[in-house]
Amino acid sequence: MHVNDASTSGGAAGGAAVVAHPAWIRLALPVLGIGAGLLVKGAAQWIISLPWAPFQGPLELLESIPQPWATVGAGVLGAVGGLVLAFMVDHDALTVAVRTDGVELTRRGRTHEHARGSVEGAFIDGRGMTGKRLVLLGGDGRVLERMPCDLKEERVAEAFRVNGWPWLEADPHAGEFRRWVDGLPELPPAANALLRARREALKDDAEGDDAEELRRELAELGVVVREDKDRQYFRMVPAQGADGA
């Protein structure tokens, strides 16, 4: 889900520049849930009168509850649904905190930290509301992080720039990617196996932890991977721990 983001200024004099989803979304969704619950209660009789309408049984049960408990219950259920949705949005959202000496990326309860000296550049890759990724590049073209990011690109770019980080307008290695086809001989057998597993993980949850864990395992083999819907693209870099890496 895409929502507007909030940011705080940073830089050498202001501490960390933080870009995150605004706090008001946590309050707005439960309120909207209450409204939705009351709306359903008010329209329940009309919906039941439509033979093709879904949820006939639950709506009939709701109508059988005496007032004012039916209305109260509808509002409570709506509020609970809004709270659950707010938790899901907050848990899945990316928070970026940039300082002059390091950056913290927090998502799904995990925080990844990187020192300024290990990052060669940062940029937003992909397009659309669900296809954007915040990418941190390391030495030799390695990808340190590639995280789903529905924050406003200009806010994220400002947070990096104000702290003196190199912000890139596009992936400087974009032309090196090739589409992955199972069994490519130039890839190690382990890489093809990981890419097959990642293909299945992307089908289940394109922004999930399994796909990210497999991306990191591929990076250890020297394979940088990116996705476009159900297609995976790769490029090669020196493997972790290799001479000259």
C-alpha cells in the first residue's frame, strides 16, 4: 500500500535525516475502519435483498443482533480491521535514516546498517507503486541492499544528499543485466538452484523475506539479481571473499 511519507531534516548539524510513512496513517485507518463498519451495518438489509450479493450469512447474523449492540459491534469490528491494516502497513513499510557516517534501513522489524565508506552510491530502481526498490551499491558493483520502497523518491534522495552521500539517478550497471533462463552454463549450479527457488518465492510474495534471503545468498556467489514481475535478470560481480574483492 502506498501512502505519503514524512521526513525530518538532517545533515551534519541536524543528526539523521529520516524518511518514513507519516504517523497519522496509524490513526486514520482505524477511523476509516469504524466508518466502513457502520456503512456496512446501515446497508446490510439492502445487501441481503440482493440474491447475488456475497456474505449473506454474516450480514443476516449482524441484522439479528438487537440494537444498539449491532451498531456498536459493527463499529468495533471495523476499528479492529483498521488497526490490523495499520499494523500491516507499518510493518511492511521501509524507514530510511541517513547520517553523515552511516545509514539505517528498517523494514519488517529488521534494521540493516551500512557505514558511509562501504556505499558507492544509492538510487531508486524499478517503477510503479509496488515495483520500486531502494538500492545501495558497494564496491565492485555489489548490491548491498535492494529493498521495496514506496516512499517519495525526492524525499529519499534529499535525505542522502543532505548528508553528503552520492545519489544516482539510475543504475550505472543497468546495461550489464541479462535475463535469467534456467540452466545457463555460465552460472554456477548453486546459483541456478537459488534462482529457481527465488522464482517460486517471488510468486508467493514479491516483497517477502524469502526472496530477499535468496538474493543475499546469490550475492555471496557473485550474482546480482533484480526482478521485473515474474522475470529475473542477473549480472556477475566478484564473489564475496574472492581475491581482489
